[in-house]
Amino acid sequence: MAFELPELPYAYDALGPYMSAETLEFHHDKHHQAYVTNGNKLLEGSGLEGKSLEEIVKESYGKNAGLFNNAGQHFNHIHFWKWMKPNGGGAIPGELEKAIIADIGSVAKFREEFLAAGAGQFGSGWAWLTLKDGKLSVTKTPNGENPLVHGGTPLLGVDVWEHSYYIDYRNARPKYLEAFFDNLVNWDYVAELYAKAA
């Protein structure tokens, strides 16, 4: 299957003041488009044509770095746009909240660990709420890696590549992470992914 750039599920200016229209235009139209364009070129002749995106990500990991980097980032970004919504943040739906408290300790502890993972990821990468072996945990990965390649299911991810925040926050990555968690997260989508994976 060829990679395709999805439409954003909201207007470019819908996530302000926490994420600007300029950031979304660059991030979606330029960066995500580049992963799609390059991924499609690298998919040709890889032997993985016709596989699902998840299969391509898992099967190229450690074997075809160029394809993996672009396919991984394509997968991550398809979800990243849905992990945000206007007037996001706030209360976490019941079953997901119960699971977070059971596995991590509290919502406050989860928030603290998630922000620390994002701030502590050296260089480019992602911080995640991951479901693995029936248990939730906070993880982080470099570059385009995601929990799929480590046997987990990503339920929430935040992009900490500089292109995700530099226009709006300059080098203040922790402020971006706080704004993301408190004001942008689409917890309904996270809960939907949890319900499918649990």
C-alpha cells in the first residue's frame, strides 16, 4: 500500500494558542509530506509492498533504515494529528484513567513521567504511553522509533523533534510538553486505542 498524507482533522489555526497555524503548516505539509514521499520511493523494491503500515514498520526495523525511518514517522504522525484536538486535555475517560492509576500510580504521576520522558529524550524522538503485556507504562524512543518495534502498542505519543515546537516555543521543550498534555491531548482517541488494544 502506498503511503498517503492524511488531511488534518482540524483547521491549521484550531490548536492555537498552544500550537500555531505556522507550526502545523510546516509540520504537516512539509515534514509529514516528506516522510510520505520518501517512504513511497523506498518502499519500491523493498519486498514489503502490499503490507500494512504497521507490518512495514516492524519488518523494516533493523533491516532497512531508510524505509523504517520514513514509515515509522508516517505511522507516528498519522496518530499524532489525532492525538490532539481543539480544547483538548482535561479529564481522562473512566476505563483508561482506572488503568493509568492501577499501572502507573496516579494521573499526576503519569503526567510527571510523560513530561519527563519527553524533556529527557536526547535529540529527536518521541515520548509514549505504551501498552505492553497488558500493562501501561511511559516510554521514550529516539528518532522515528515507536513502541510497535519493542512489542508494545502506542496509545499516546508526543513528537519532541524540534520542528514540532521550535516556531512556537523556541528551545523551551518542557513548556511545549506541558501545553500538549494540559491543553491539546484528545483523550477520547487515546481511550479508543486503549479499548482496541486492551
